[in-house]
Amino acid sequence: MWEHAMNVGRFLTVTFASAALVLGGAVALSPAIAGPSALRADAAVGAVATAAIPAVPGQLRVTAASDYSGNAAAAGVLTRVGAIAPDLHLALGDLSYGATGAEQAWCDFVTSRTGSGFPFELVAGNHESNGLNGNINDFSACLPNQLPGAIGSYGRQYYVDVPEVNPLVRFVFISPGLPFSDGVWDYSAGSARYNWTAAAIDGARAASIPWVVAGMHTPCISMGIYGCEAGTPITNLLLSKKVDLILNGHEHQYQRSKQLATAAGCIGLQPAAYNPSCVRDSDNTLDKGAGSVISTVGTGGMELRNVNAADAEAPYFAAYSGLNANPSHGLLDLRFTSTSLNAAFVATDGGFTDAFSIAPAGTNPPPAASFTATPTSGTVPLTVNFTDTSTGPPTAWAWDFGDSGTATTQNPAHTYSIAGTYTARLTATNAGGSTSSTRTITVNPAVPGAPVTSFTATPTSGTVPLTVNFTDTSTGSPTSWAWDFGDGGTATTQNPAHTYSIAGTYTARLTATNTGGSTSSTRTITVNPAGTSPGITVRGSTTTSTATATTTVALAAPAGRTAGDVLIASFTADWNPTVAVPAGWIAIVNGLSINSSSSAGARVFAYYRVVGPSDPATYTWTLSTAVKWGGGMTAYAGVNNTTPLDSSLATAVDTTYRASSIAVGSVTTATNGAMLIGGLGFDSSNPAATPPTGWTERWEAAGGQIAEQADRVQATAGASGTAAWTFSTAKAVGAWRTALKPAS
């Protein structure tokens, strides 16, 4: 008999005793616990879901992904998990990519999309195993185990049979190659953790559990950037025991191996080499018990990476997707019965697909039922088009629309005539059996439509003080009006007048409301300093980007530009290229570095040009290295085309990859009515930027590398004050600003 004390999360200490390795019975699970105790069953009781698992008796539906973050792509993946509503989801590590201490915020980000109490089962990745981007203990506390009968150390090393009684699957979670506070966990041959894993698999086989699935963060074979971080001993143990499915992440891509096993001529996988004797089957219909399928699902939201099709290990893979190969975020959708496993990659952006099935040799597995419904919500009467997307394939379809309506055609339409929430169910059948899938249809009571807001403003520009008459022209019979004149003034009458007493550019907004809701409309009001001309105006803008590496930046001229106008062009280029400045262009910023190198970071460029009498329709810059980029151009009229700039340059850079805003220092203008201009670039292709208060965004490149440009008139010469941009997602960023001088 021995005793061991351990820390649970941050606060709770649990002491337990054990005489031997426990692999059966009803011993419960602890939260993520470090140290040798993770090799034994723990005594602390984890949370347990109250919903029945599985929802459909005899069937189990599971989704899986890894490498999430808190960005829009991750939100899309988690929202799809919530829409599918599987029995449980496997989160295979690298969770928030956020700050340590902010774990609860990410847990809330998950549960707001999947539902509180949903079995969102964790295993650590390298970003939370030792506090790099949070701690697995704290993630395990706010996304606790929801499955009864789990054995081991939740979030690190544990196994669980699902369902608890007459299980279909044993899920075995391990953490090879990960650094924890007590060091990198050892899964070498004969080690305690290696033996624990072997016993967990053998216990499932002895209990006649139909399926064994292993989950861990690090892969061993890959077409990505990592080597065999899991280690060959534990990987080859899983293959030698013919674990049905091995799930992992770490690589920011999707890759699914052929069915692999140790056999004559193959004593195990070796890194950076391909041995055809290790392949048991290379198609998508596989025999149960013949070997293992390894699936990397690092598509949970983080920016995708390239797949190396020339990698020495590439012949092991039957399907793959990455930044350079049909890029798609998404999840792996798994459906188990006692005799079949049907798996499909579900893309939440992009168009990649993959599917495979495992069943006893010589059998016909049942189909994997799935379908789409368009729309899934609306007002009564609501006609919904149902489209079968099952794989298998099915030979018969039984639809139950949830309101007593049924159909047996493959792709029916159904009209809901009474408001309510309905569960539409498809049961797909073939000679191997049947499976079901459901979707929720929400039918709202009929309501009058919200008004379509519009208004006129007369005049829309002039000198200070400027009185503007606003006239509501909305349709749809609004019953109330809320005006925001953009300078702090408001009104609730239908047709107000408002006087602007300070020069500037303002956005006037009307929100019109009736019982059906509200909509808004805006207009721009330009108030010039007293005694000045309208000054600098914007002719137009263009923007473009490319996610394909190229050495040419090509930006189209804005519509309406004329000779004498001043063009401001800026772009962000990946990595660290230099630029040959074209004739006629003058650099404002010529390579502002955002942690740039030959394989990382980005650079920001900005230039100006006075339009000549025969300028081209497209302007080009030549990069020293082929990279992806994003940029745009704005044409300004009324600029002094002899001395276009009216201030010095100010720049700012944040390379922490954690900034959600950046402030660029003040510039001092020399002329009344100068146009403050500025922009930024991200070392990323996805976050959106919001310009400083009072500024107007002229364009934002939506792909390649993010670039953005905005401006604001400064009525009176002098110090401008700092200008702060904010972003939707934390990234590394570089920003610049200066001013244009008005024509005399």
C-alpha cells in the first residue's frame, strides 16, 4: 500500500491510496493532475453529464478537432459542433492560444456555442500543458469531464467507455511528447505510461468493447512541419494492438492515413521514411481489426499551414488538406454502431471533403445518415427544403418532420404551418442497417417586417456653423425615430434639424423602429473650417489581395482619378521582401518590419504619387521574394501636388501577437484643412481592423496579408493627438500615419 498527494487545479489537494494499477470497475476521474498519480485511477469525482449518452440507442456520434484559438474560424467550428449536437466532442489540445489566466473566457466561448454541460472532453496540447497559453488544470476546471466511469487524469491521461453500460467505444487519451510541470511525459517502451496505455487497450479487448479510439495531441507521421513528436514506441504500440482510430492535432491541417499495422516486413513506423509493408488497405472502405487509421484534425480554427506533398511520409496518407491544398477549417464527424464506424470531415469554411468507413470484412455497413435543411428558421408558413447528404450509401429514407409530417423520398420539401420548434429526423437505411440524424427547425410567428430606413440630409457639406435639415424617407411605417448626428447630438422627432459647430467629418445615423424591429441608415456630413474651401476630397479607392505567393503587387487605379490627383497606395507583404519603388512613386514607408524574417513576420509599405496625364490603369511593384500580400489605393483631389505631405511620419509596431489595438503617435500639421491619413498591416490574413474614432476607413484587404487605410480631415493646423486602431483578433501589427497638404 502507498499514498500520494497531488494538487487538483489550483486549490484542491487530494490524497489517495492504491495497491495496483486500476483499469476496471467504476473508479472516477480527477481533474487534470500532474505527476505519477496520473498512472493510477484517481479518487476525486469529476462532473458527469445529465443528458442520455448516446442520444440514439445503439449509435454513438462523436466530433473531434484540435488547435482552436478564439478567432472567427474557431467560432465557426464550435458553432457547427453545436448544430450537429453529437453525443460528445473530443478536443485534442491547443485550445485558446490566449493569455494564461483567461481560461474561463475561452471556456465561455466554447459553451456559448455548444451548450453548458455538453461533453466537450479535453486532452492537453503543448500550448496548455505547461502554461504557455493557459493551464490544462484550469481548462479542465471550466470544461470538466461530463462522462461517467472515466479512469485516470482528465485532460492528460485517462480512458472512458461510452456508453458506460454496454459500451460501443473505449476512448484512450494520452500525452506523449508534452512538457508538463514535472517534465516531458515518458512513453518509451516499458515505461509506466507505455504500460498503462497497453493495459487500457487490452482491457477494452478483454471486455469485448467493439471499438478502441486513441486521442493525443502530437502525431508521429505527418505531411506538415513536425517530426515524430509522439515518439515511435507509443505509436507502434498502438499500431501493433490495431487500435481502430488514432486521433491527433498539432499540425494545422487535416491528414488521414491509410489503414496501417505492424506485419511481416513492418516492425513499426520509422520517421522520415515510407514502408509499404506497413499499409494494410489504401482505399476508403476498411476492414475492422485489420489495422489503424491515423487522423490529424488540426483544423479547429488556427491559421492553416501548408501540406508538403513531397514529404517522405506522404505515401502513408489517403487524404489531406492544408493552406496550399483546398484549405478548410472543420471537424471530423464519427458515427459508431457495434459493427461499423463511418467518418467524414465536415468543412466549416472551404470545400474539402473526406470520408471513410470501417466494418467487419465482407459486411455492408449501414449508411451514415446526414442531411441539410434550408432554411432552418423563419416565420410561419415556413417551407424547408431537406437534402440527403448521407454516405454509405442508403437505399431508403424515412423522414419525420416533427409536426406529424413524414416523407420517404430522398430530398423532400415540407411546409410548417404552425409556429414552434421542431426536430426533423432522417433515418437512412441499406442492407447493413440504418442510422438517424436530426436538425432543429425553428418556426416563428408571423410578424410585420421591420422598416427600411432611409433619409435625406440638406446640405451634406459646408462651413462651420452648418445647419443640416434631416428628412425621414423610410418605408414600412416606422413608429419611432432615433437620430445620432455623430457629434454627440441626438433627436427623436421624425424630421429634425441640427447645427454642427465644430469642423470635422461626421456620420449621421437614423434608426427607425416599428413592431417588426428596427434598421439603420447613415450619411456623411462634412463640416469645413470657416473661410476655407472644401479642401481635400476622396475620389475613390480600390483593394485586392492574394493568398498565392507572387513577386508582383498589382493595384488598380481608383475610378475617377484625374491628372493632378494624389494617389496613396499601401500593402502588407508576408515575410521580409524588399521592394523596387516604381518610377513616379515616393516612399512613405518602405518596409516597416513586423518581426519579419525569411520565414516569418511581415512588412508594411506605403507610397504616394501625383497622377500624370497618361497614367496606367494598374500600378505594379516588384517584390524581391514571392509571398502573399494584400493592399489597396485611394485617390485624393485637392492636394498640393507640388508638396503633397503636410507633416512628418509616425509609425508603431507591436510584435507580441497579443495586441488588440495599436496607438500611433501624434503628427503636427502645418496647414488648416490637412487630411490625416494612415494605415496598418497584420502578420495575418484574418482579423478585421477598426480605424480610430472620427476616421473613415477607405479600404481593407480581406485576404493574403491584412492591410487597411483610413483618413480624417484636421480642420486646424497643429498637433493631431495619437490615433488608435483596434482589431477583432489579437495579432502582430505595424501602423503608420502622416498628413496630406491641401492645395492653396
